Amino acid sequence: MEYHNPVLLKESVDGLNIKPDGVYVDVTFGGGGHSREILSRLNSNGKLYAFDQDEDAQRNVIDDPRFTLIPQNFRFIKRYLRFYGVKKVDGILADLGVSSHQFDEAERGFSTRFDADLDMRMNQAGGLSAFEVVNNYDEEKLSDVLFQYSELRNAKAIARKIVEARSDKKIKTSFELKEVLKEFVPKSVEHKILAQIFQGIRIEVNQEIEVLKDFLLQIPELLNDEGRLSVISYHSLEDRLVKRFIRNGLFEGEPEKDMFGNVTVPMKKVGKLIVPSFSEIKENNRARSAKLRIATIF
């Protein structure tokens, strides 16, 4: 698709084990690729709800009586589904991260390839921007962002450099930020390191980790018995959260055991971890880091 080439399209929708008359949710609508595939497997009694807070994505709305697009962040999934009278669903699909369109639209500031204002907001009406993170966070907070979300060992040194540079003048654009960071970015790994730094700032701007946690905690209550969750993630922070939640219903620690040593968890995994084929990665390079996990209520 021109807007966004959906990753693991067949595998992720197969994972939902679609019932033709079921109710499903695509919480990351984007260009609508996954949604259209779900609709193709529903009969006239089936229903699909989709979420997307990005105004650009909302222009891709599907003209189908079985389809409803909810222009909100999916961290509020339960609240908004209830607004439509939906308390239980048969399957939920999430394709996390940034869409091809968001990366390719220079003015959005997501990509290291373009010189653009530091923005990176998925919801363009949202408050916090990359400019504010880079220019207003104190050194310690900025270092924490780069260490936790960019997973950089030299996060403290990078944060210190940014704070020094912005004391002379505000860092307004992506290329200005790249210039500040050049001593930390050897040519041989330039794209990798810059991508990690931009990723960390983007995750902070959009509260992506908090959003994912809020979303996952609502899943057991939303899914019908034998309902399915299908989640595609693109970096280790997301994947670890999804894996741990499916395994034991927690993000940290281990579940409590009863007096017999048994644990009760809300979900169980379906099959093994799925990754894109070599041919899919060759066709769509952004698929290279994708990981698909599927779980069910039992």
C-alpha cells in the first residue's frame, strides 16, 4: 500500500482465528491494510472497530457498514468500545510502532533522513513534542530517556552534550540534532545509532511504553472466551512487555502461587514467535525487526 505496507499481514490476521460473524478490533488502523484483511473474512453480521489518533490515518477510513473508525489513542480501548455498546470482542490486533507514512512525511520529524522540525507526535493535536524533550528536559531526565528507550550505554554523555549545545541556542530541527550528536555517531554505524536516539525520543513523546501497558491490561477483560490477541512489535522494549504479559499477566516479577504452587494467568500463548520471511523483508525492509506474538483467553 502507498500509505503503509502492512507487515505479517496474513500471519497476524490468521492468528485471530476469525469467526465470520465475530467482533474484532484493529487498534492501529494506519493505512487500513490489516483492517481490510479482517473485513474480507467477515460476513454481513461481522463487525470491525479500528483506532487511530493520527489525522492522516483517519483519511483512509473504509466505506463499509461493518466498519467503524474511532479517532482515539488505543490506550482507551475499553472506554471507547463501551461508548459503542461493545463490552466483549472476539479478537484484537495491534501493529505497534510508526507507519511507513509517518516515517516518509518529512515534516512529521520521525525520520533521520529529512531535515524537519523536531515533532514526532503521532497525535498532531497532542501536547509534548520532540522539541520540548530535547530542549526542556533536564540532563538527568534526558539521560534516562536515552538509556531506557534508546538503549544506549553512553546516554549520560549524549544528554550532557545536548544540554551544552542548547545553552547556546535551541535545537529546532532533526539535522541540528544530528550535528550536535556527530561525535557520538561513527560513520560505520551512523544510521543505527541515530535511529536508536530518534526512537528513544519518539517513545517518550508518545508515551508508547505506558500506552502499551495500559492497553494490555485491558485485554483479558475485553476478550471473549477463546478470543485472540495478535501483536506485532518492532523493538525489544515492546516485545518484552508483550511476551511477559502473555506469559504471566505482569510486566515485572512473577505471579503469585496458591498453596499448591499453581499460578493463575489470564492468557496463554498460541504457537511460537513469528517473524517475517526473507522474501517479505526483501520486499519491505521495515519488516526486518518485526515480531508477532499471539495469545488467547482460556
